[in-house]
Amino acid sequence: MIKDREEKKTSSAEELDNSVVGTMKINPRPYKAVEKNADEISRTKYAIAGLLYLLRYEQTMRNLLFVSLTMMFLTFWLQIDVVHTVLVFLSLGLVWSTEALNTAIEAVVDLVTQDLHPMAKVAKDVAAAATLAATFTSATISILLVGPPLLTRFGII
């Protein structure tokens, strides 16, 4: 079994350089199925297509859009200072990014295998854990920075 794995690792035409700079020596062009988008408009178009996909098929992203718009309203309504507003939106951006990466990882795993493989489960669960960690971080930041002014506005504190 280990011998089979070793053969797979070294079956390429060239030996892999495992040094610190080994990865940067690999030319990715021969391994790409499609040539990279040359212009900014094409890159932007595909990014928007990905965002629209997320909003259409991922309920979590629609929930996140609602939360983001709500937080935008609250930061302006409560007149939260610029630094705190930026921190809230950076934390929300972290959640948007990790959720998008989570969806991309799930798509790649589904593309590679339809079987219930233990490593497919690991990939999906770890990607989801990254999203969960980002969500907890963002919620904590938002509560700490927006919570007190909101409670003050309603006369609770």
C-alpha cells in the first residue's frame, strides 16, 4: 500500500523539489485546462457570476446579505465611528470570503467524487469549520462594537 502511494508520488516526468522554493519553480501553464482570463473585464465578469451563483443557491449567503445590510444600517444609524465600522465590515468580509471558499471546496469535492469517501467528508467539514470560525469572530466583533451603542440608543444601558 505504501509502495503504491510512493509510486504515485514519483510517477510524474520530473521529481518534485520539496525545498522551500520548490513550489515557486513549478510552471502552472502546462497543468491548466483553460487559459487564464487576460483582461480585467473577464475576471470581473466571472467573479460577479460566482457571487450571483452563491446568492442563488446558498441560503447562507442570502442570510449573510441580510445581516450585512442590517449591520450597514445599524453602523450609520448609530453613528458608529469609522474605525469600528471598518472592523465590523472587515469581519463580515471574512465571513463572505470563507463561505465562498467553502462552497468552492464542496463543489470541487463533488466534482471529484460522488462516493461517500472519508477524505471528502474531511475536506467538507474542515471548510465548514473555517466558515464557522469566521462567523463566530465576526459575531463577536459586531456584538462588542455595535451592541453597546445599540443598547444605549434603546435606553437599556
